[in-house]
Amino acid sequence: TSFAGSIGIIGIALILAISHGMTAYINAVQESTLSAYPLTLESSTVELTSLMNAFMNVDSEDENHDTDAVYIKDALYNMITAMNNIEETENDLKAFNEYILAKMKEEDSELAEAINGIQYSYDLDLRVYTENVDGKILHSNLENILTSLLIEYVGVDMSAMTALSPMGSMSSMSSMSPMGGTTLWQELLPGTDGAPINDLILDQYDVIYGSWPNDYNEVVLVVDRNNELDDVALYALGLLPQSHMDALADASINGAEIDRSDASWSYEDICNAEYRVILNADCYHYDEVNGTYTDLRASDTGLRYLYTNALPLKVTGIIRPAEDADTTMLTGTICYTSDLTKYVIEKSKDSDAIAAQLADPDTDVITGLPFDSTTGTLSDEEKETIFRDYVSDMTAAEKAAAFVSINSIPSKEFVQQQLDATLGSMTRKDIEELMLQGLNGQSGVSADELTGYLESMSDEEIYKLFTEMMTEQIKAQYAQQVAAQMASMTPEQLVMSLEMALPTYTTEQCAVYYDELIVFSDSTYEDNLLAMGYIDLETPATMNIYASSFENKDVITAAIDDYNSTVEELKMIKYTDYLGIMMSSITTIINAITYVLIAFVAISLIVSSIMIGVITLISVQERTKEIGILRAIGASKRDVSGMFNAETVIIGFTSGILGIAVTYLLCIPINMILHHLTGIANLNAVLPVPAAIILICISMLLTLISGIIPSRSAAKKDPVVALRTE
């Protein structure tokens, strides 16, 4: 009876073991997937959730109509509406980061358990250089190198294609690269306990040579499962010569085979490679002659000087994805710790160039030109104020040149008089001949083509074009005459003349001089500081929050909602949960599988209960005479019922023990079959000990319930009738 009852327990236990193993595998895959798709918060973010939902048809609402015909669904309307509603918002990541860190430090913090790690990214261009095998100092930047190589060998500018992409940053060059990404240098995710490397990375990768980096100037090389690196990455790391890249391009174009006979490096050679970090601010050197800061990288000598005095990096080891890792989070080839980022940012703050730019926020210290701090259209009065301030800040030499330039600008009346005098007696044919003479030899187009082009133009079009050409010519001739007249004046006389004339300039004249004379810097004050590496560590550009599980990702989003409830609307944190959108269908499938397994377990429980009840009832019927003897010697109905109940409980306990033991034995061949069929090494049928104990208790409870009716039936039997039964 115990063996028969254990069959149902075995079925339940096997289903639970397989379900638990699959759930554990799904959780592991989800956790590793979360490592590749963290919750990303950017200082400047574009809300793309509605757009992605529109493209993926997630937001489509079910219409209530009959299904007797074909109806229209609003797809284009939803996409255009979503694209028109895209807004760029600013996130105060500094305040939010302080809030998150404070929440994580609270006692029994649920958020601390939910977050696997936080990675901060800054608008920092980490400039790593290496001296390659050709003896050339190479900027180890994979994206720039890949772009230049494609332009050189294929004639395709991938950056231009990226810019033309309708999805912008979502359709990056990395998605079209056979390497899977264009990242060469990548920062490792730090641990939440202050460790330089997060345990998530340590679990996903194995060290095949050397050790993990521990200091700010230590890095580690990442290879794939076959110990391979992409040729472009090897070239960017200085390990391949230019001749090898040329040979690869020629072989690809001509359809020839690639010679890989010498394409390997020992672990020692890799770790002996030298890389140096040039601080952004160190690139700018003060030029005493011009009074500006020049970029030393513009010359080979300057670059060599910077490289010699740069921060050396040491390759401490080589890592490879672990065999049991389903998803890996590193996309870079060489990885460094967050300590290097902090060191570079803190070290750059001592730069003379940054100090000079901070001291003069109105002037570009690199070009010497003023920053254009205006936005929109300026009135003449505003232009006058800016012009007079601009002149007052000039040096004597600049004022002398400005006076010549001011007087070289002809008045509108003078230009118009010259135009009227020139165009007064000219016919269209005369205009075409003059324009043909002026354009011939300059545009690279033959005379016949130019003639046909001019003849195809209307009178208004050709007159407008000729007027523009003549206006520029009149201005140039006028400027030459003024420059010749003022050539005899000394700089001191020119400065004095400007100071005397400046109060007489009208508002309209100052507005004209503003448009003609003032040249603004192409950069901005903020862009210059970023280019020099001036960054606040407490104000990240991006926060990547890694959740420990899918359920805990909801804890993080709830924390964001709690933060938003405490601030005003303009300061609310906005983000796009790309992974949540992409995984919505997968979550539905996982839930469906879980429900099916639950149904299997419920059916097995019902079958097991019926089986035990039937077996107990048969046992009662076969022991009718025994029941009669017991009643005849004085046993009460309660004694008979208790005896059968005790037997059923013992049978349930024995069935549970037997079923659990058989289940553990059957898990061994089942796991072998699963590994063979799926090829997944970490997918195992495992019955947890708590579940086994619960199943034994359930078995005892079910057998007790199943034996109640038979035990009562036995207790109610007439002793005389029972004694007569054979």
C-alpha cells in the first residue's frame, strides 16, 4: 500500500524538481540578462517608451467590434504621434544618487538587497595611447579607428550613416559591426561594498592568466571563449601593424585567403604591452606669444612629449567568459576599475588650462575668441551693448585692426549706388557674359554646361545671383582701398581714431559692426571644460543600476517612484525600461509554463489522494472479519476508526519517504537526459529539502483524509455480520 501511494508522491516530487530546476535556470538567465541590460538613468534623457511601444505594437488597444470583416488598426498614427511627443528632459542625478545611497544604508533596507551594483558614467573622454609595432603612437580608440579604416578601405563613413539613422543612438554603428560592439576600453562594475570589482563580473569570467586589477593603474584584457580578439581591436591595441590591416583589406577585396600563421601572442606578450593615459587637460599648453592654449596633440613632437609623460597602465591579467555563463556583461576588450576614472578626474582639476578657463568664463582660452552666450534673435540695442563691451576688452593691436575693419565696411547706400551704376545699362546678355567669365574655371563645370544653366534661369533668379556677386566684389574693392589709405597710419593713431569715433557710432552702425566683426568661438564654456576633463564626480552623466533579480527590478522602480513623489514635477526622474519592454512577452511565456506545472502538480495530488483512498477502502473490505473480531472482544467504534487512521498516517509517512528517496534517485538519469537534449549544463532537476519535507507532510495529510471514509465505514460494521464474512 505504501509503495502504491508513493507513486503519486513520486510524480509530484519529480514535477517539483524539474520545475525548481527550470525556475532556478530562468532566474540565473534573468540575472545575467539584467547584467547586460541595467536600468539606465541619464542626465539628459529622451523618453522613448511610447515610441518603442508604438513600433513593437505594444500599446495597441483591443477594439470592441465584430470579427465578420477586416478592420483598420492605427499603426502609422500611433508611431507619428509617439515621435511627435518625444521630449528631452533633464534628470538631477546628483540629488537622486544621494537619495538612493541614503536608502541603501538604512537598516534592513530592501533596496540594498535589490541592487547588485551601481555604475556611474561621466562625459569623460579617456585618452589612452600606445606605441604600436610600427613605432607610431596610436590613439587606442576603436570607434575612431574602425571609422577611418572603413573610409580608407571601403569608402563608407559609418558615423554619417549613424547620424542619418531615424532611431539615433538606438541604431548605432556597433549594432552593424561584426564585432558586436565598438567598445575597446570599458570600466568594470564596482561592488556595492567598496570592492573594485563586482561579484557579478567575478562569477561570469574566469582568469586564465595573471590576476584581476586592484589599483587605479591596472587593467585586464578580455578574450572570447576561443581566446580570440578581433583584428581591429588588436590593431587598436598596437599589436598588429598597418601592413597587416592592408593585407586583410586586399585579401577581402580580391577574394583571397587570409594568412593566419603568425596571428597569435603569448600571455606574457599581451601583459607586457604598454598603454598610457594622457590627461585631457595636459593636452593644452599655454602659448605665451598668442596668449592662448594650444593642443599639443596637433604635432607628432607634442604627442610624443605627452605620451612620454603620461600615466602608464599595467595589464595584470587576461580573463575569459566562464563556461557556465549564459550572458556576460563586458563588451570591452580592456577593462579598468572605477578608480582610474576617479584618478583622472581628480588629477585634471590641478591643470593650468582648466584654471585659466574657470577664471575667464567669457573667453575661449584655446582660440582666444569670445563665447557666444546669446540665444535667439538679438535687437540692435543688445548688439550695440555686446559690441561696445567687446571693443573695450580688446588689446591695442586688436583695436587698431578693428578700426581698419570698421572703416572697410561700406555703407548700404554706397553699395546700392555702385550696384545701380553697374546694372543701369546692362542687358541680360551682358549679365550672362560677366557671370560666365566669373564662374568659368571656378566651379569645375564646362563653359557649355554653365551657359545652359544660366539660360535656364529666370530674369529674377539671374538678377539676384548677379547682384550677390557684385555686392561681394564691391565690398572687397572698397576694403582694399581703405586698407591702402590707412597703411600710412601708425597703430597708435589707429587706436586713437577708434576711441574718438566710438562714441559717435549709432545703434544701427554698432549692430552692423557686431554682425561683420565679432567672431565667436565654435565651442562653449561647458564644452571646453569637458574637453579638458573638468568633471564633478558627484554629478554623473549616466547611472546604470543593476538589479539582483527581475522581482527586485520592481523594487528599484518603486524607489524611483517614491523619490518622484517627494520632488516637484520638473525634478522627477524619467527613464526608459528597455528590458522591461523587450521581456514582456518572455515573462508571459514563463508565467504560462509555471501555471501548467502547477496544474500538473494539482492533478497529481488529486490522483494520489484517490489512489490512497481506494487502496484503504479495499483494505477495509478485505479485513472485515478482523474488524468483527476486534468489536467482539470489546473494541469500540472509535478504537476501530483510530486504528485505521493510524495505519493510513503510517502508510502516508512511508509513502512520502519512499517517494522522496525514489525521486532523488531518478533525478540522476533525468539530469543526464536534460543535459544531453538541451546542451545546458546548469539546467538540473533538483528537489529542495524544504519541499521534500512538505511533500512528506502532505502525503500523511492526504492519506489521513483519504482514510477517514473507509475508517468510518469499518467502525460502523455490525460485529455479527463482520464475523460471518470470509
